[in-house]
Amino acid sequence: MYFRTGKANALIPAVIIFLLLTASGLLHAETAPFEYNIFIYRGRLSADFRFGKLFTEELVESIKAGLPLHLELTVKLKKSYSLWFDPTLEEYDCSANIEYKPFGARFAITITDFEGDLIRESFKYIDDLQARLNEELLLVCGPTTDYNPEDNFYFDFKMELRRLTAGEISSAGKWYSGGEKSEPDSSEKGPGLQQKIFEQIVDIAGRGPVQHHFSGYIFKLVDLKQVIP
């Protein structure tokens, strides 16, 4: 009986590890909505991005029709362990908002890059805007001397795409409810019922946030190419 109990107890952590590895495999398996390169630039671990896959003909036409695109990207640098949770070493955020200005027929973009700098520009053609977005969202991490060259690393990506910003949803919710109204103190901690209903309508209409969460390939620093400016 002791032998059987021992087998059962040994089986439980094995099953847990299997489920964790399976979930991790599914996370790594999601198709990336953008392309990226990882390299060493001026002695620092770096990555650049190409977002061309996002800008389908349908998406561009919807932006021109008056529906803006808001993009938020969070990137975590993680150390990879085979049978344990992967610690996050560094975390970076950036965002971009794209809309179309009929007066002048130009695409306007507002970017907050990984360094926290704000860039505002406008372009006649969407291809020029994409090129600018790719150029500005260059991720530069710490010096390579900060990392063990024999460790395994990977980037974990979280991207959210919204066609309406939270402020626009809130404003529309107030309009939907008949304008600005005073609410009881109990409702001040969250949106009103009308706004929640409007948010649900937005989601049903396909205008709610679309989220992507995936992890990139595992790499060692010694295997990365050196980019010389």
C-alpha cells in the first residue's frame, strides 16, 4: 500500500509539470501578429519590429472611414528554465494611436516609444506611416555584460488592439445614457450600467479589444548577430 501511495504522490507533481509545459507550449505556438528580429546593437540586447501584417486592406479602409486604431505592446525579457517558472528580467511598454484626417487626407500617428518619448507625425500614405512605426519602436535592453551568455532567454509579447479608446467608450456610454448625470456614491468606483451595456455592444460588434499573447523563440546571447551602426 505504501508503494502505491508513493506512486500516486509522485504522479501528481509529474502531471502538474506536464500541464505547465503544455500550457507553455501553447503560448509559444500562437502565430505572431507581427515580425521581429533580435540582435545586439552597440553592445546592448535589442529587437526591432515590423507591423506590416497588421495593416490589411480592410483595416486601412476602416481607419480611413473614421475608425481609429490604438495599439499597446508590452514586452518582457525572460530567462528560460526547463522545469520551473521563468523569471521576468525586464519589462517594456509602448503604444501608438492611428487615425485618418479627412482634411488634408492624411494618416496621423501618435507614438509613445519604449523610452517614453512622444512622437506625433502625419503621412499621406499608410506605407510611410508603417515605416515610421517600425523605425520608432526599436527596443533596446540592457548591456550584454548584464546577462550570463550561457543562459537561455526569450521575449514574451502582449499586444492589445482597440478600435475605440477607453475615453471614447466612456464618452459614448454617457451619451448613450442621456448625457452627464450625477450618480450615487456607490457607483463612483466603476462605470454605470449604461456604459457597461455600451461596452458589451462594442464587443459584440467586433470593436472591442483584440489581445495577442505569445512568446518568442529561445536564444543565447552568443548566437545573436552583431549590428554595427
